[in-house]
Amino acid sequence: MADYTLHCFLESGNSYKPALMLELAGADWDARWVNFFKGEHRSPEYLAQNEMGEVPLLIDHSQGDVPVSQSGVILWHLAERFTQFAADNAADNREVLRWVLFDNHKLTGNVATYRFLHKFMEKGETPEGQFTQGRMIQALKVLNRRLDGRDWVAADKVTIADISLCGYLFWPDHFGVDWADYPHIGAWLKRIEDLPNYSKPENILPSGPSGS
Ligand SMILES: N[C@@H](CCC(=O)N[C@@H](CS)C(=O)NCC(=O)O)C(=O)O
């Protein structure tokens, strides 16, 4: 058995965050596809492992099959083992947490919602869609400014904050953004793609029961 099982699915940028981390770290892991669009995440079996009914969910077999959910917590948990992605001091650690929280609330919170409305529901033009798009643009501007003159978001090195923030950003066409308008984000995504072991979501997240 692999050290980790990640319950996940291809369309989920929240799943991509821990999947990318596992891949970058060279971890021994396998993916278990969640049939999200059929509501598997609300089944009693799934809720028994994560009562929040959210994907992703990591099972850490190396620590007695412990379930870990919330992508930020999963990344934090993995960084305790794969310390190359952890901050090296308390000040940087605070920055990591600050940016992971910003990601969950403001960046992913709006990018993922707008993407869902725009790409999957074709409701991007509704008032709700326009409101969410505006909030998304504000969050992208914050990140773009942060990356002006620095390589990584929270520290002098790549950390789980970068891995969290980039979760949805390799699909700019899904939420109608051109990185030419946010050049510091574009350059930072390229740096992430250049990391050893980098893999695109399509290559590591499953889109069906076979894991393919
Ligand atoms: N903050 C959570 C968000 C997870 C999340 O919302 N995942 C989506 C799939 S990408 C989900 O499971 N949604 C189900 C729901 O909101 O009921 C995390 O980072 O893990």
C-alpha cells in the first residue's frame, strides 16, 4: 500500500493542491477518484471520514490511516514530513499561514466559484457571476502585487503557500483571465512549472473510476 491515498477528482483545484505537493515531494501516493458530480462526497461512507463533505481528503497510511481534510491542513501536515516546503522560521511560518488563509477565503474562494458559474453553469453573466468575478479580480490583483519583485509568496523559497495559491491558476481560460494582465502571477506560475517533478492537473488527478 502507498503511504498516502488522496480522495480527489480532476476538476478540483482544491484536490490539485495536495496532489501537486505529493508529486513535487516525490511521495509514495495514490489517487482515489471521488464521483463528485454524482454526490459521492455526501454519501454516509464519505461523511464518516470527513463530516464537512468536501474534497480533497487525504488518508495518511504511514500514521495509522489518519484522515486529513481541508487542503490547507493537508499541505501543513505534508510539510511536517516534506520539510523542503515548510517555512524555516516563525516569521515566515506566519506568512505561510496568512497566505493560505487568503487563498482559501479570497482567491480560491472566488476563482473556484466564478469558474463554476462561468464554465460549468454558464451563469457568468448573471449578477451573482459578475459579483464573484469582481471579487476574483481583486484577489488576483493582490497576489500580482505581492509577487512584484519576489519569486515566492511567503518566503525566500517555494512553500505550501505557493502550492495552495496556484491550485486553480493553471486553468486561466476556465475563468476568463489572461496572465498578460497579471504578469507577476504569470512569471510565478512558470517558476512553479519549472520545479523538479512538476505535473499538470491532467496528469495526476483522476477523471474516472479507473484512476485515469
Ligand atoms: N476549503 C476547502 C474547500 C474544499 C472544497 O470546497 N472542495 C469542493 C470540491 S473542489 C467541495 O468538496 N465542495 C462540496 C461542497 O461545497 O459541498 C479546502 O481547501 O479543502
